[in-house]
Amino acid sequence: MPRFHRLTALLLGTGVLLSSAAQADFRMFPSSNLYPGYVADPRRPGFGVAVLGFPDPQIPDSGDRRVGLKLGGRFGLVRIHPAGDPESGWQVDIEAGFTGQFDIEHSLDNIGWDGTYGFLLSSSLSDRLSVQVGSKHISSHVGDEYAERTGRRRIGYTREEVVAGAAWLIANLGSNRWRTYGELGWGFKTKDEIGQERGRLQLGLEHEAPGSLSSRLGWYAALDLGAFEERNWQVDPTLQLGLLVPAGDRRWRVGIEVHDGSVPIGEFYRVDETWLTLGLWLAP
């Protein structure tokens, strides 16, 4: 078993033992999460589709219009919670997804994509504070059509890291909610030949106002700031703004996104691009 998965198993086991020390109930495959997803994180596994416009594309031989596709998400396996309090306790999650870009100006050729999976232990320590620890793996690829057309070959970008994060609900006033978060990642394996480094830092601020525009519509805004040691800690901001649209037990986000920084596909991690996006995403 890889080293970072052994550490994850240890963390998960510790959480189970801590929870079992007190009277607790178990829920298999919980439908909700104890730790929130980062709304504007361009690398977060999720489900959505967007049209991206680039005023000055920097990936060689790529067009200025692309389709961004996300498939996947975060899925609860088991929740251990105090009797009578199902929205607290500890939860074991898996995270998995596909994130790719397709070039509209070249027959929707796939430029590149990242496959992600993770094993996480999360807890809602109070009504305002949530935490998580675990491991994540990213494997990045160059699209076959793009490689054939341009001769670009895969550099073999992969990232295996342990993560620790905390999310704080700053305010919850009626339909207005403010939340901030921070996450640290530390890579177990690096490839010196392609310039990889270990550290990663992520910060964010989010605002939600569901039902504030009508009985069914609300609005939201989210800012994500990511920085990697391998990019000399350059800050890559992503801002998302749009509508919250409920659909049964789920909510969709319809909005625009502005990103200025690293391409969120590992094979192109040294490339900086600015884009404006119109997208539809399933709310985390």
C-alpha cells in the first residue's frame, strides 16, 4: 500500500476509535457532507459544464474558446455521530473526478485532463467549524488528439499529498451565509526532473443568499486563492458569481467565473492563462 494511503487509513481508524469511545450511531452512505466543498476551486472534483473564453490563450496551438467539463464529486461512506445528533460527528469520504478542457476551435479536441481521487476524514466540530484530513492523488494527461496534432508529449505530472483543511462559518443571518476556509497540502512524491515541489496552500471566502431573489432563486459569490511551491507561491485567484437554483433535493449554480493564473491541468502547470467562463455546476 502506498505510503500516503497507509497514513490515510491510520487517520480514518483514529477517527472511528475516537467516535466509538462515546455512545454513537452509524449512518451508511450519508447523503450530505460534514465538510463543505470549495465552490470556486477550479481543481475540485464536481459535476458541471462551462464555456471558457480566453483573451490571450497561452497553451500552444490552442483556441480562444473551450469547453470545460467536470465529472465526479465527494461521496460519503459512513458517518459516526452522537446519538440524536446526525449532523455532527465524523465521516469517511471518498473524492473522485475528471476535469478536462476541450478546444472548440479544433473540433472539440481534448487538450488535457486530470483524474483525481482522495480518501478523507471530516468532522463538524461545532455549528460553525468543520475540519478534514486525508490524502489526495492527481494524475494528469495530455489529450490524444492534441498530442497527435502538436507533438506535445506527457511529462508525467502526478501529485500525491496529505491534506488538512478547516472551514469556518463566519455568519449565518437568515438567508445570508458567509464562510471562509483554508487548506494545506504536502506532497509525498515529487519529480525533480519536471520541477515539482511539495507545498500547496489554499484559501477562500464564500457568500450564499438562497431564496433572496424570489421564493426559489438566490445568489452566491465565491473567491478561491491557490498557491503551489512549484510555482514559487504565485497566487492564482478564481472568482465565481451567479444564481442558486434549487431542483428537488439538489441545487445548481448558474454563473460566471473569472480565473487568472495556472491552468488547472497538471500537465500545463507552468502555463498562466486568464479566462471568463459561463457555466452550470451542481452545488457541492
